[in-house]
Amino acid sequence: MALLKMLPEHIPLAPGVDLLFLPEPRLKRALLQVDFDLPLDEGCAARTLLAQVLEQGTAAHPSRMHLAQRQEGLFGATVGFGGLRAAERHRMRLQLGWVGERFLPAGEQVAVEVLGLGRELLERPRRGSGGAPFDETVLERERAQLARHIRSFVDDRAGYAEQRFYEAMCSGEPFARAPWGTVEEVEALTAADLEAVREAILQRGRVLILAVGPVERGSLVEALQAWFGKEGGWVGERAELPEATTRMPEALREVREELPIDQARFHLGFRVARPTNSVEMESLLLASSVLGGGIQGRLFRIVREERSLAYGIGSDVLAGKGLLTVGAGIDASKADEVCEEVLRQVTDLAENGPTEEEISMCKASFLNGLQSIADSAGTLARFYAREFQFGLHRSPADRAAVLESLGPQDVQRAAKSWKADTVFLMADPKASIAGSIG
């Protein structure tokens, strides 16, 4: 199957506001994704709570039921708003979906109306009595719900351990901050705080919009221009987002935390150079795949299968932050052996490179993934957004060509730049731990 070669049309709507327009008539549903990027800072808790409050209703649709009814009236459209951590940015995402208009009864057009509902969610929220920015009952309920969620996060052992690992490894860096904030931060929030961050998102957030699927350029682009262009009043400067904090460690740090837990959680983090071009990006990703990318990776084959040191293990790359991380579920008594084996495999990869079989299998895995990108609007949006944010601007076919050109020496070169930073273990207080992690 031939890989997708098309590129989205780039339409700058205003300084700091970019639209990527990619019509794909083979899809049934369209997707419009509006990302507002701000620094990952002390405003995270307020923005997270704001997203929950806004989804409870608008001025014209004052409850979740009214919003749901309106979406059903738009032939099953979807409207959602939430946040995520993207390197050292807090990304607030408005995501809209609808059935392509060619599948609707003749004369029906919903794209602009769905966009209007999304804009209403952000710009015309349900207000409280006496001119209050938000309904106090709704705010109190959602604030308590978010605080309960943060308190219960410890029950998600894998997610909690990963966040604590980030906090240990990246202490003092914005990336260490959980994008949902702390219980104390959430419980201190007021309606005025939420209104301040709502205005900041709209006025200061750097915006990337992706329109993907059975979309038509005319009225939808005009509606986006009316919202974000000069006619929409967006004349101010968007926030300047600093580059992610990077540093190289002087020595490997060891951190242990205790928590009643059946399966210990192991993490080992490496600092890597952030890629600046296609070859550097694909070399880094391919090297990580050889190390720990699924069942073909060395960590699975050697640490889990051959040595039985882990229940599950793999590696991941956070290219925008310049991190490569290894995560595993293990018996705490095996922590030192797991750490030694991971470091041994990284050293071998840097000194000797991968085998031809390893690089061939990892390339095949990537190419299979590239072939399926056109299957949904969501995968298309994720692919092209990432390309734009890293300044690469490639199609799946372009990326595949770079992958195919790489050899063992490129993987070896990437691995040579990895610097081990922090080894982290979360284990039961009663666990027996042999070795130095303690």
C-alpha cells in the first residue's frame, strides 16, 4: 500500500495563529482541533479546573444536557475541551468532530455551527448570579471533583510512579509540574482565577488549528478567520514560549520512594539532545525502538524474556523535552540487576550499534504505523501537528524515505549522545532491595 504523500495547506490566520487544512474525503467524520499552548506554569491547576467547569454549560446551553442535545441536533457532533502536558507547555485543546456534510441530507451544513458551539464554550460560559464569572455551585462541585481525582491518583500506581519520577529527575524544571496541579492549588482557586486563565488562553495562547477529513475550505476557513483573524479582534501579541529546559547530568542519581505496592515501578531517565532535523529525529526514535520499542526491542528480549528480571519493560522518547525514559514493572529485589542490564545495553548500542536484523525489524514496525495514519482524522491530525511543531513539515511518505535511508551508524550515533540522569524506584517499604538503589 502506497504511503500518503499529501501535505496540509498552511494558512497563517494571525501572528501566533496557524491553520493546517487537510481535506480527506475518504473519511466519514471531520475533525477540527484547536490547540492553545501556554507555559507549563502555576496556572496549570486553574486551566485544568476551567476545562471541567466550561463543559458544564454555556450561556445559551446552560447544562451538560443542553450541550448534549445541541450536539445530537448537529447529527452527532462532538465538542470537548481539556489539557495535556506537551514538553514544557500546557496545551489546552478544543476538539470538535462531525459527520462529513456529503453524508448528511441534501442542503445540511454543520461545520460552521459545530465551530460556533466550540467557540461558545470558550467565549460565552454559563455565568453565576450577580455577575459572578461562573456559577458557584458548579465551581464548588468541579473543584471538589478535581481535588478528589488528584488525591486518588496515587491509586494509579504506574501513572503516579511516572509522575514522581519526572518530579525527581526534572526537579526545578517546568516539566516536573503535573499539569493538573496540586490539591492545595486546586482548593485555593476562585471564580476570578478561572476567568483570568480563560481570558489568557484566548488572548495569549499560541494557537495551532488542524482541520482534517471531509472538510471544505470556504465557509469553515472564513469562520476561523472571523474568530482568530483581524476581523475577530485578535491584534495582541501571543505568548512567547521558551525552549524546553535542557541540561546534561554530571552523574547518575538514585532515588527511591516507598509506597505499599505489589509490583515495584522502575524508571531510568536519560538526557538526549533535542533533534533539529529529520535525520536526527528518526535516528533517535529508531535507536529507542531498538532499545525498548515493543517485543522486538532489546529490553523485552533480554531483560524480560532471557533474564526474567521484569514483568514488562520498554523505552519512550520525549523529543521536545530531550528525554529518553525506560519504564518497567519489577520485583524490587531485582532493581539493581535491571539497572545494570539497561545501562549495559545502552553502552553496547553506543559502542557497537544495532544488528541488521534489529534495525530491519524496527523499521518495519515504523513503516506499518505510517501506513495506517490515513485511517482516521485523529491519527492524521496527530501526525501533521507533530511535524509542524518540530518544523519538519513532512508527509508519511517523506518520513518513510528518511527512515529507509538510515543505517546502523545513525542509530549508534544517536545512542552515543544519551546521558544517564536518574534511576528511580518506587517499592513497598518491606521490599528487600539488593544493590545501591535505596
